[in-house]
Amino acid sequence: MPGNSQRKGSIRKSSKKPAAGSGGRVKRGIEGKGPTPKATDRPYHKAHKAHKAAHAKRDGAGQGGRSSSGNRQRRKGSDSEWVAGRNSVLEALREGIPVNAVYVAEGAERDGRLREAFKLAQDKGVSLLEVSKGELDRLTSGAIHQGLAARIPPYSYAHPDDLLDLADQNREKPLIVVLDSITDPRNLGAVVRSASGFGAHGVVIPERRAAGMTASAWKTSAGAAARIPVAQTVNLVRQLKAFQDEGCMVVGLAADGDLSLPDLVADADLARGPLVVVVGAEGGGLSRLVSETCDHLVSIPMATTLESLNAGVAASVCLYAINQARS
């Protein structure tokens, strides 16, 4: 037909090139991309869900009496934890907090913090994954992640008897710190740091209604959590009695104690022998059953009428005095 050289039904051709999609555009790769993570390390993979379900079936029985090392199982924390935000992720990597993988949102603006996080992840062999912003929103439960998040694996808790074994291996009298009703992970981290610094063989915490080894506790411990074991127990009173059966004296810190800290360290048999120090929550102190189980309640003399010390500070003061007596 005149004026139309193209026959009916033919495909119209154009000289224009196809529009570049996401695959055609220049893609900024992730600097320092690490190894591909295992299937069990990817939250959206079925292998990760199966792995998580297997851990959920772990034995929840309490530890009464001392078990042989071959029968002990290290307890895993209940679930992975997410650290969201550029400063938070960068701090976690700097502090040596164990990280399974670092996730970055597609198209996230590269700045100094992001580049440093990528370099630290690469240096530590941590996997880097690029996901959509929507996926990162879902993984972090809607947290403000600024395009960057890190997944922290569940903490591997020791068995309480491992702390006695550690003292045996070092040919030392056991010195163990037990926390009762401490719910602030920063207090837990501070106690772990003091326990490591003043020669304790480990820290024991309840499995329920207590702070666990979260990213916040790791950070406050300033790396000490990698040097000293933290154990979990289902029943705190039963565990204290088990320590007593192993020859340990159990003392609890209390403002109205029957023994002052100077009296404790002056008693060579008590301060230098197998000892378990129980620290309660600030304000609430020791629970009734735990208090009744202790062989002695120890008070820290105060220069003022201050009601109580922070749990981390009280533990530090007590452990320092004991360490001096043992030196």
C-alpha cells in the first residue's frame, strides 16, 4: 500500500537498542566479597530451617551432679541474632563478635563505614550477601538497618562441670561466678569481663528469665567472652548444690550478709579454696531459694548509705579482693 511499506501482520523493527534492565546496567559489586555461605547460614534456605528445628529439640533436662565429659552437650542459644545499622555492624566486626554473615541491601550507598565493614568481613572470612531492601527489612524484622546488617550465631554455652574441669587442668582451686536474675546483657558482659580479668574459671547463668550472651553482652565483655566459658543451667539452686557436692563453698553477695568481704578474704581457707560467688540483680538481690542455698552471705562495706551496687561493679569488687587474697 502506498505510504506504508510494511505488510500487515509483519513485526515492526526498531533501530533502538533494548532498554538495559538490572542485568544490563553497570552493577557495582560488593567490595571484598567473601565465600558463599553454607546453606545452613542462609535464613531463607530450607536447610537453615531444618538445622534450626533440630537445635530446638535439644535436651532440656537439668544438670544434677557431675557428669562425665563424654556425656556433656554444649547448649546453643535459642536463635540467631541480628545486628542492624552501619555503626552497629562495624562495631561488632571491630570488637570481634562472632558473625555468620554480613548482608547489604542492593543499591546501598557506599560510604567509609560500608567499605570498612566489607574489608573487615573479608579479613575475617565472613560471608557477604547482597539482598533486596525488602528482604533485609524482613530478615531484621523492620529494624533501621541503613542497608547493612549482620547475623550473629547462637552462643555455644559450656556445661557447668566444664568450669570445674578447667580449674583442674590449671591445677587451681575453682573460682566460679553465678548470676541470679540478671536480665541486662550489659551487666552480664561486664561480669564476664571482670571474671576473666580476675582469674575466675567461668560464669554460670540460668537458662530462663535471665540475660544471655547476646551481641550487647559480647560487646560489653570487650572480647573476654572469647576467653572465658559461660555456662547455662536449667535449675540454679540444683546447680549450686551440685557445686557444693564437689567441695565448693557457695557465697552470695547481699547487703545484709553475715560476713563482710574483708572477713571473707581474711579467711584463707575460704578465699583460697574452691569458691562459688553468686551475684544477684541490683535492687532485687538474690532470690529466696538461692539465698538459702548459699553457705554464707557476703556484704561489701560502703562508705555511704548507697543502697546497692550495680551487679557488674559488685562482682568486680568481690573478685578483685578474692584475687588479691589468692595471689
